[in-house]
Amino acid sequence: MLRRILALLLVTAAPVAAGAQSHPLVGKWIVDYAGGIRVENGEPTITRTKGTLDVVAQGDSLIATLTQAAVEGLPARPPVRLAALKADGAASFIQNSKARVNANGEESAIDIRSIWVLRVNGDTIEGSLAREAPGHAGDLPGLDLPPQPVTGKRAS
């Protein structure tokens, strides 16, 4: 009788344990990514940036906080939030933000959607970062660039 109870407990506990498994992206990562685009004379130049990506699992989602490394001579940027559905393989995070645009001395702010596609391979992370400017397709040089690479490693 005790064996049956123990076997029943093991069978009913297995789905709970499997559901509680952590996603491979959960943790702290040091990442290198396209932090911005500078356009001069119609020629876009991508600026690479380093940062820390902290990923946690919440229900059926992955929530990440990206903190950009300090850039000499510039004020620190506030951390940003990214969200993705938990999935096997690559996770697609969405980040909505504002960007400053200075065109011919005239400054404005526009909405930007960043799509981060990230995959884990052991203690490394790789993927891509694409940016969209809804309502500004084709009229802002540099936003029509192909997705840019994202690389990183798990922080110790």
C-alpha cells in the first residue's frame, strides 16, 4: 500500500516539477548590441553598446531588464524592460521606447519598436536586434537596416 501511495505521489508531482523548470535565458547576461544609429550625409553608422540583461520567468512570460553600460561623456540611460512569451528555442522580446531624432538641427521624439530575437547555447547568447519606427517607414535613414547581431555571455 505504501508503494502505491509513493508511486501516486511521484506521478502527480512530476508535471509540477516539469512546469517549474527554468528557461535557459533566465539569469544575468553581459550583451553587446547595436545601441544606436548615427546618420551623417545619408550614411548610417551603427554604434555598438554593451549592457547587462537580467531575465526572469513570470508565468508564461520572460521579463528582461536591460541596463546599458555607461558611455563616457553622456548621462546614464535608464534601464529598459523587454517582454517575451516563454518558448522553446529562440525567444522574441519586444521593447517599445522613444528615440530622439535630430534632422538638420530639428529635434523630435519618435516611437521605436525593437525586436530582440535571442537564443542560448550553453553560457553564450546570440541573436539579432531589429528596429521599427511605426509611421516613419522609409523616411528615416538607418531604420531600414537589416537586423543587427546580438552576442553575449552569462555573467558569473
